[in-house]
Amino acid sequence: MPLMTNEPGKIMSSVSLNDYLQQCSQRIDIALARELGSFDSEFSPSPAAALMPQLTDAMHYSLLGGGKRIRPMLVYAAAEAIGSKPSIDSILDKAACAVEYIHAYSLIHDDLPAMDDDDLRRGRPTCHRQFDEATAILAGDALQTRAFELLANLDCEAGLSLALIRSLAAASGQRGMVGGQAIDLAAVGQQIDRQHLETMHRLKTGALIRASIRMGALCAGASAEQLNHLDHYGEAIGLSFQVHDDILDITGDTATLGKQQGADEARNKPTYPALLGLEAAQQLALDLHQQALVALENFGSGADQLRALSAYIIQRRH
């Protein structure tokens, strides 16, 4: 399917986006492995990694076992929209890694028996199935704390480091992803309205996506006005991401999705297709894409990758 733009009758070639996705994926995968760091510290001066091989393996298994890398890509693309420079590449890499570490930790914990109790993630056994439940919990904890350690040790002005930590922490905790997951668990088997559902997903999925965009823009020195426009963009694509995920749970297949198709319906979880119907949910995703494009109207060609990523989010197959 061709990628849409905000100009009627015109399409954006998927070739350039595919190249961008590949370049960003390669860049972030190298950085993720590099920035995961050593297990040695002032608390464990001996080769500590040798004493905890299963934890090390579980972290690498969950972090480097595939994934779309959309959140780190949004860090890079937001910086480009503002005007990224080679001098901030290292800071951007670490910010992108921090976001993906948080995302990876959240997936490990979401899959646990006490949460969604999933057996499959990215086409492979989930972390607690591949290892064990205790190791999975610890691997998630270690990835989460490594994210903030990275941001605290950035080679930049303290004000930027603090702003990045503040953005990621707010998006990750009870006012963001964790709060959304709590609402999600409480909503299983319940009849909820559209406002309730949107609130849940703006927190569970949307908050970290908005933080990714904000963090990239902050690294590139965005103004308050630019941050405001990008936040509206992030709010739109954060919701469209979840709407499309709900659609894929119905229209996709297990092999392509890399996780069990129909799992939401089987658990009687509230979704947009269940609440609105499939066609109305698909139209909502399109409407949100258009809202995202409108939010970028004051940006030039530097924001083209953000525009393309918005289209990609509602056209992906997994």
C-alpha cells in the first residue's frame, strides 16, 4: 500500500521510508547492544556478568530479538524535524536506547502470567517462557533502570539531561504507561465507553510515543512552540498506533504478527473494533493520521520522516 501524504492525490514513495527504517534499525540495534553496558560497577568490582549469565541472556534475548523500533525512530525523526546535527548523534543514540529499554522492559512485564500471560512475542517464546518468571522480572527491572542511568550520564548540559529524564519518567510511571496498564487490567471483561478506552491507550501506548518525540526534539534544541506542535502530532500517532494494533488483532495472523492473533478478543479485552466496529475503527486510524499531518504543517521537509512514519503506523502488518 502506498504511503499517504497531506497533499490530496499525491503519495509518498515507500522506498525512501523503507531505506530510513532500515538505516534507523541498524543504527539503534548497534547502539542498544553497545549501551547496555557492563555489569561491573563500584558495587561489583569482580567480573559480575559471569555470576549472572541467565539475567544477561534474558536481557539480550528480549532487547535484541527483533521489533519495529518505532520509538527510537521517532527520537531520530523528531530531531531531524528540528534540525539535527552530527554533534548530537551520541546524545540521540543514548536517548533512543533509553526509550527502547523502557519499551522492552514493559513488554517483558506485560507478558507475565500476572499480566497478559502471553506465550509468544515477536515470533519467539516470551521471556518468562524462554527462561523463568523470576528472571523475566529481573531482566525488565534491569532494563528500566539502565534507561535512566544512561540519561543521567549524558555528556551534555545538566538541564537537558534532567529534561530527558523527566520526560521519560513521566511517560513510564503511573501518569503514563504503568497507569495505562493498570486501567487495562481493570477493564478486562468490563463494558467501557470510548473516553475510558482512549484514556487507557493515551497512557499505556501513547505516553511513551509522545515522550520519544519530545526527547528527540529536546536534544535538537526545539522551541516551546515546536514542542507543542510535536506533542499534538505525538498524541495523534500514539492513539492511531493502538487503534491499528486492535485492528491487526482481528485482521492479522499469528505468523505475521509474531504474537497470538485474536488474543484480545479471547481475553474479552476492550478494543476499538469491539466498541466502534471494524470499519469505524479503520476510519478513526485514518482520521488520526490526518490530525498528525495537520500538527506538522508549520514544519518543512525536515519533518517528512515524521509524516511518513504516521502513515506507516496505520499501514503496518505487525
